Amino acid sequence: MRLTKTLAVVTTVAALTALTGCGSDGDALSGLPKADDMATLEKLINAHSTCRELQAGTARLGDAGTKMVKDPAFAVKEAATCKAADGDKVRLFLVSDMKKFQEANKKAQDADASFDSAYMIGQNFAVVPGSNDAKELKPAGFAMMTCNPANKAKIPSGYKVDEPLVKGCIVTDYFPG
């Protein structure tokens, strides 16, 4: 009986720590989904939205996405695109080091205010969804990351806002749009 109560308390504390982001740096990311390859990321997206015609590489990423992939500072180990249900392009990035990814986005955002550092993220990936897909992907457990201070000011009260890895880059459960 005592063991059951102890396990229940430990489980509850662990769950609350994961939800609140309390603890060491990065704990706020530990509750997010993880994808070790593009097939897994495609499945995560397709469970709640649409990712069809997956194409590996930088051919359909656009200039900014291609520059990110080619710059080792962003720690992007693989990139792909797919199409959302409405035909919008969805950009997918597997990231080898989320802290480096955030640092590079913060630096790019600071250097160029027009740089878009907003992504839906998991523990080791970033997604730029089609225009109508962000809210559909929220139930998949993704979070929103941005390094743009103007975006932080637009988050309504009651939503979680964490700075788990890089000062100035936030992770939130608020999905605009």
C-alpha cells in the first residue's frame, strides 16, 4: 500500500514537472514529441493534419530554408517538404541540437527583423506548417517556438511561456491564427 502511494506521488510530481517546465534547462522540451527520421515526423503530422508528397532535400524549401540547412550553426541534419491539405507547402527540419537551432534563429532574428523565427517544434524537429495547419497540429503535442520579441508580446495571458534553452527564444502552447 505504501509503495503504491509513493509511486503515485512520484508519478504526479514527474507529470507536473513536465507540464510546467520546472527543473533543469530543456525540461519544457522533454514532454514534446520526438522524431528520429522524416517518416516518423510525417506520421506525427498526418495523425492530426496532412503531409502528402514528402520530398527530401532543399529543392522546395525556398531561399531562407535552404540557407538554414547549409549553415551548420542551425544544426539542421535533414530537411524536407510536403503538401498540406490545401496545397500549402509544409517545411520539415530534423535538428541535431535544439539549443544551437534556437541560438542561430535568435542571431538571425536580431540581425534581420524580417527573419521569421517562428516554428512548431518537438524535441528534435521544427516544422513550418501550411497557413491553416498550426491549430490542427496543437493536439499532436507540438509547441510554438519564436525568437521574435514582438511575438512574445502577442501571447494572451494564461498560456505557458518558457525560455528553456536560449534567452530571448520562447516556447509556448499558444498557437496564433
